[in-house]
Amino acid sequence: MNEIDTETTSGANRQPRLELGYSGTRTAKVVGISYRQLDYWARTDLIRPSLSDASGSGSRRKYSYNDLLELKAIKKLLDAGIKLEQVRKVFSYLREHVTTDIASAHIVIDGGSVMLCEGDQLVDVLRNGQGVLNVLSLGGVRNELEEALESTTSEASDSLVERRIG
């Protein structure tokens, strides 16, 4: 599996460059963690490199772009005060329930709780989906209001026409 990356090669022209993955050292630097931390997370199965895992002395791990996205999200959760064991639960839940790209997920962090926004619901991922809260989309409320105004305006104009005729 190869990753496509763009890199400026001449002026403003961006040309795709075939990327065969990211080394552990580069991954740690890009994500903003230590190599030791990255190694620990791989050895404890928090996130394993999807392109090439370590398979003995001298072998190198290769991380994909999506691996980097997950690692960055993990770091953000840790930076927000979520404990590592809870982060493990969050990502276990996400991997099981988010069928699209993980970057499309919306996570809400409130103190020690982590919720996944699924449509119009907030699901507490640390309680295995319990504690569902409804999310009120004000854009949706506006759309409903506009539709109601249009239908009442047309009804009002229809009854006005009937009164004039009758």
C-alpha cells in the first residue's frame, strides 16, 4: 500500500510523490511524540503500523498517512487530559463503530468523558455507547422553520384568493 504525498518541487507547482510510508522516527516527529512513546504504543497494540510492522531485530516499522492521523488524534486526546487507558477504549470503540474514514468522526471531549457525534446523537464511548444525548442542529431547526414559513405563506395566500373570489 503506497501513500501519495505532494511536495513542492518547482515554484508553485505541486507534483505527487510516491511515499512508501513513514519511518518510526519521522512519524514520532510529525505527530509530536517521542520515539519511545511510539514504540510503546506499537508494542502494547494501541496502534500498530499498517504498512510494515517490526518483525525482529533490525526491521523497521512503516506507518501510513491514516496511521499518522490516528496517532495525532491519540496525542490530542492525551493532551486534553484523557488517560491512556481511556484512549485505548475510545479507539477500540471507534475502530468497531466508525465504518468511514476515522478523520470523518467528530469527537466531543468534556472533562474526563469522550463522546462520538453520530448524526444527531452524542454517544459516550467510554461507557460503550451508553448515555446517549441528542444534539440539536440549529441549522436543521432553521430549515424546518423556513419550510413551515413557506407552507403557511402559501396557505395564507390560497385562503386570501378564496376570500376574494367567494
